[in-house]
Amino acid sequence: MTSPFEHFGTSAIHAGQSPDKWDLNQISPPISLSTTYKQSEPGIFKGNYDYSRDANPTRIALEENLAALENASHCKVFPSGLAAISAMLKLVKHGEHIICAEDIYGGTLCLMEEVIQKIDGIEVTYIDCTNNDSMKKALKSNTKLVLFESHTNPTLKIVDIEEITTLVKNFNRDILVVVDNTFMTPYFQRPLSFGVDMVMHSCTKYINGHGDVMMGVVMTNFEQLDNHLHLMQKTAGSIPSPFECFLAMRGTKTLHVRMRVHMENALAIAKFLENSPKIEKVIFPLFESHPQHKIHMKQAKGMSGMVSFYIKGGAEETNKFLCKLKLISIAASLGDVESIVMAPFLMITFNANEEALKKKGITPNLVRLSVGLEEKEDLIADLKQALEDS
């Protein structure tokens, strides 16, 4: 659904949510909990509404809203980010090949290793997607799909989306290119505009933004791909509840406002950390010191609240620092209004090889901070006292 509005914020509030759609012209989209719908005669029903697994008014309103934000023709939501990725990977058949970023989100990596490879028997090659030569070497005649994040979790490496997509499509235009855009949101970056086939988000993070919804979304400009995604909703039962869709829609209404403050706070905190004698290195794409800073500036119009940094020391110093924080919570998610911090090496629950993690830059002293919407002065004060005592 292309948004009828010129500006992002107006689309976030209104796209897919016209009061004229509802029986009483409700301003806030109603939560439609009914699982089934009355038919005027056998096989005759209003619109597409036959059974809620197939179509639900609240879910469709959210899908129209998210499609407008990503400037996509089609959108389907799923009960989690991993459910969304699983639905896309069902496009790949036994005997075909997937190229996956080596530093992909741990849950996605576990899905690839434990299900796609071991159960489905599909070949997967893991590469550094910031390296064009690695991509060229990995491409095969049976490659079906390429999946990567930009920006990566948690080391914030940035893939040149347009360059990699062009490289892949020049090899074989039928290979599907998929980008996980969770860290950036459609407000800061729209991968579909660079030629990718599908873009996904864990709506659990910034899109909902309030830590009370688990959901994933996939958007595309291709009807055939959207038909497959709808098949996964209908036949595999991979759908979120109407209430969760309502909550996610409530979140999108303030997405543009929240992302501006996330960026403002993250920039202030990244500058503070960069000047701290207790910090070894700060990773923040808006800094010119970031190795892919120019790529970031080319394809994004800002940065979310994600800041990664290395504390001087090891696991002991990192653990002590985290435990000294008072305002910022130790937790595994990101993108909420509350600030959340984690040490990936110390907290990853998925199967992970320690040496492999270190090779990717995920060391015991790496900290990933999801900067929330608290006043930045309070966040800096909390970080300062924790660093001084660590």
C-alpha cells in the first residue's frame, strides 16, 4: 500500500486507519476478536472475511499501515520476528542454497543451523556481507535466497544494500534478497528502495516500541511473494492476535517521534562514552570513525538508539559495570521506550561457539545499549556512576 500522504508521520498516524472503514467511524481502530463471520448465504461473505486466520480487520489495518511506512505494495505480519523469517525461508526447497550473513541475529542463526540445515537439509553458507568478494565466491547456480541485516546485531556492521543487491541480481536476478531492517525502522532506512525483494522487522522492537508485543512483519513489492506469505499465515497458522495488532498499531502512531528522540539520546550517550577513559571503543554509525560511516550516510537518514561499545577489561569488569546500573535495565531485547543494556557474550542463550563469537567481535567486554526515551542527562549520569564504580 503506497501511502496517500507525503510525510512519514502523517502516514504513521493515518495510513490504513481511516474511520470510514469501521461501522461507527471509530477514530481508533477497533479490536476485532471474532474468529468467524456470518455469511449471508453459503459461501457469500463480506470482503475477504470468512475465518480470522485467513483475514482479520485489525490485522489488515496494521498491515496496510506498515506497508505505507515502508513504501511497500504488500505486507504480512507474523507472531514473532523468527516466525516472519521462517515464513520467508519456506520459499527455499531442498537442494537449493541460502547465503546468510555470518553475524546475523543469534535466533536467526539458530533457526538456520537447527532447522533449515539439520531438519530441512538445505545448504547454508555464512559470509561477511560487507565483503563483496565473499559474496561473489558464495554465489552458486542453486542459490535461492540471500539474507542479511543492515545494521548487524550487535556489532553494527553496515552492508551496502544497493551494492550487494546489484551484485546478486547481476549473477542471477531470480535470487531473492532479504534484509532484516529491525535496527533502523522504515523511518531511517527503506531497503526496498534499493532493489531488495523483501524486508522484515521484528515488530517486537522499535515498531511497537513499548515492550508488550511480540510480532514480526515482512513487506514486499511482489504479489507472488505476498501470496506465499499469506499462505504461511493461513495454512501454517502463523498469525498474531488482533489485540497484539492493535497494540502494534498504537506503537506505529508515535514511531517517527520516538525515533527522533532515540537518535538524539543515542548520539549524546555515544559522545559521552567516546570520551570516557573506561571505554576502549564506541561503535556508532553516525561517527566518522565507524568503518562504514559513508555507507550509512548514503542509505540512511539517521540512526536508531543502538550503541555498542567495549569496556576496558574483560568479563569481570563488564559484569560489574552492568550490575552497577540503576536506571538502565539488564535485558535481552531492544527498541523500547526504556533503556536496556546487555553483554552479548555473557548473555547469549542460543547455541554459540565462544571462539566464533570472538572472531565476529563479540567479546566478553562488548556491551550493546538500546538507548530509550528517558532524559539523556539521567542516562548519562547512570552510565557515569556505573563506570566510575566498575
